[in-house]
Amino acid sequence: MRTSMRAQVLTTAFLFVVAVYILLPVWWMVVSATKSAADLFDTPGLWFGGDLHLAGNIDRVMSQDGGLYARWLLNTLIYSGGGALGATLLAAMAGYALAKYPFRGRGVVFAIVMGAVLIPAPLITLPLYLLESRLGLLNTMWGVLLPCMVSPFGVYLARAYAEAAVPDTLLEAGRIDGAGELRIFFTMGIRLMAPALVTLFLFQFVAIWNNFFLPMMVLNDQALWPVTLGLVKWHGIRTGFLRDAVVTGALISIVPVILAFVSLQRFWKADLAAGSVKL
């Protein structure tokens, strides 16, 4: 009993330290967003300054460069939402097919997918740039969206989950009732795979939201930039004048990510067979 209590105390203490380590930068960002540019250096980093400038900082962010930040935020939502949605659908279809349809070369295809997971993204930078240049996708939204819709890890996750969560007997029952393969996939397969697909969507959404290298490589027009690229431009060109705007803009940019996690986390608790009950 004493050993169990000691283990619980140590586990709680460890988790508390981890939580502080993770949340401390967020706290610093919240506090810093309420300060003026001068207070960022003249007051304690982890506590508020004399006056709260949050409203003024937000107004400055939204009005700077003719309100370009709002356009950057909208672009980021389009890239993240559209890219994550497309990647989730394509990965779900590919993973479902690899798990449920026997065909010649299936093992080779899956091996290629696993190999793609191991390739670092910077390694394909030059080929991707040359390909997009040949296709006329440079300096367009599609130049960012299309690469974001490819997720080898998502295919692996969808395949593993489809094998465990989608019973073959249920698919056979659908075929006996006269349903086509697409109807079976969209009415039964996706419902049973929902927890994994929500996880994949969130992972891809956050990865695209934080993506910097790909937009920097393919976009020249500032009106097409995401938030990450815009804030770096503000910080790099006029560091002394826009530090408060950069910090406040960074704080605003994490709000949609937090909302996405809060609104979708309930799907992680779903039972593996919850979808089949609703059919």
C-alpha cells in the first residue's frame, strides 16, 4: 500500500513538472501580449506589466500593413483545414483499401508507404519545387495545399485502424444487401474509423498550421502567406517596432488550434464499435 502511494505521488509530481514545462511558454505568450514593446524588456517576463495593452496590441496587429494579418490568418485556416481534410480523406481511402482489399502487390505498396514515412521533408524540397514550377503551381494556394494532402503516416495509421476496427463480416453483410463499395466505405468504414481519422486530422491540421518551410519556398505574394511566414517577416524586418505585435499575433494564431482540439477531443473517447451501433 505504501509503495502504491509513493508511486502515485511520484507520478503526479512528474506529470506536474511536465505540465509546467509545456504550459510555461504559453503563459509567457499570454503575459507578453498584454505589454507594450518597452514593457517586454522592462518588466518581469512571467508577470504582467503596469498597464494592460492587450486591446491596443490586438488592434495594432489587425491594422498593421493594411490589415494583412487577417488575410494571413484566413490563408492559414484554408491551408490547414483544406489540407488536413484532403489528407484525412485520401489516407482513409488508401488505408482502408490496403487493409480490406487483397490485390497483387499490396505488400509492396505498403512498403513504399512506410518508406515514405522515413523520408525527411527537407530531402524532397528541391524536387517538389521543380515539380511545382513545371506545373505552374508556384505562388498559388494549390502549391501549398496539394503537398499537404499527402500523408504517408496517415495511410499507415488508417490501415492499422481499419484492420482492427472494421470487421470483414460487416462489409460482407453490406455487399449482400446490395451496397456498392463506395457506399460501404462512406456509410460503415468511415464511421468505424472515426477516432483514428479525427486524430489524423488534428495531427495534420497542427502540422500545416505550423508549416513554414513549404510556404516560404513556393509563395512570393504576401497576400497568400500564412501566419507563420507573416510573423517572421514582421519580426525580421522591423524588430524594434513590431515585437509587441509579433507576440500578440502569435497568441491569436494559437486560438484556432486550441479550439480544434477542444471541439474534437470527444471523438478520441469513442468506442471502436460506436459507429456500427449507429448504422
